[in-house]
Amino acid sequence: MTPFEIAIGTLQGLVTSTAFLLVLFIGFLVIAGLSKHRKRDGDSPVVRNLSERMGEGAQYLPPDVPRGPADQLNTPELLEQSSQNK
């Protein structure tokens, strides 16, 4: 065997093993990622949040809904600081 043939064989082995590991890892990640999207029932041991355990689905608010009495941008401390800076 010539050194050129040894180099080609080594390179071919490295490329083949790298491709195999990439396919293995990507396949695992795709399968693990798809399992997150299935619907869970009330008896499932995996709970995403408390409302799912209580039987209700997640209820998302639209972006223009007020968030309640705790408006973090209009706290008395921030209003006082902004009035001092004027």
C-alpha cells in the first residue's frame, strides 16, 4: 500500500463515521422533539403546567390586554425617578 492509499482510506473512514454520527444525533433530536408536540391527557406523568394537571388547557392572552394592577413600567418608584430627571 502506498501512503496515498492510506491517506484516502483514512479520510474515507473519518467522513463515513462523521456522517453516521450526524445522522444518529439529528435523528435522535428529531424524534425527541416530535414527542413534545403530542397532546397529553390528565393521567400523563409529564405535566407542563398546573392548568394542564387541573384539566384546562393553556389560555394565552392577546398582546393588547392589560396585565392587571402590577404595571412594572408605571410603579411609584419609576414615576418619582422620571419626575426628578425632568
